[in-house]
Amino acid sequence: MKIGIANDHHGIEINQKLTKYLTDLGYDVYNYGPDTTDPVDYPIYAFKLAEAVAHKDLDFGIVICNTGIGVCIACNKVKGIRCAKVNDEWEAKMTRQDNDANVLALSSRLSIDNMQKIVSVFLNTPFSNEDRHQRRIDLINNYNG
């Protein structure tokens, strides 16, 4: 499975730790940067990762910024992306099961242990394929407002 990770300047250390964690589990991990602690414009990196997921170059994406909110908003501007800002394992399970989310947004303020648990649940929870959930995803995907 191919997983991409992008971050802002707050998420470099976490990117490195999650990359090691996922690589040790056997995932192919791709870094979408940046690799600097200098302030950066996070949408640039979030868009690159989201485009790769939307074009099926990656199976899933993980984006990290100070709150997780900015990168989530940026990713959701890319057609075909369903990015969820998640704080715990239950939210990770529900966003995969009900929303078939393909990008996970995390706050750099979460502990690495908590992030690893969230990421594991996110990557290992399948979409339910229930009609009501697919119908709602289709409504989102087909919205052109």
C-alpha cells in the first residue's frame, strides 16, 4: 500500500516518526514535504499530496499541521478527496467506515503514540459499502456549487 505524508513546518518531526512507523509495518511511504522548520505555505504541500491521491498514485494520504484544520481544508479543495481532521481512533474508524475518507488530517499537537493508533485504525478500517453511505458520498462528489 502506498501512503503519502505532507506537513507544514510544525510537522517535520512527526512526519519522520510516522514514516518510520509505517515503513516498519511494510507500507511504502512517500514524503511530500517540506523538510524545513522555516515557515511554509502548507496548502502547496497539501495540494501535492491530495493530487497524488486523487490521481491514484497513492492509496491514502496523511497531512499534518499545527491544528490539522488548514491542511484538511486545502486537501478538500481537490476533486475526489475526502479528507477528515481526526482526533481519536473512533473518528478514524467512522470516517473510513462511513465516508470512505482517503486523506487523514492530524494536529501536530497530538502525541506520536496517539497518532500511530489513529493512523493504524484509519488504514485498517474498510469502507462499509452501505448504500446510504455511498449515496451521501455520491452527493458530495457530484456537487458543483
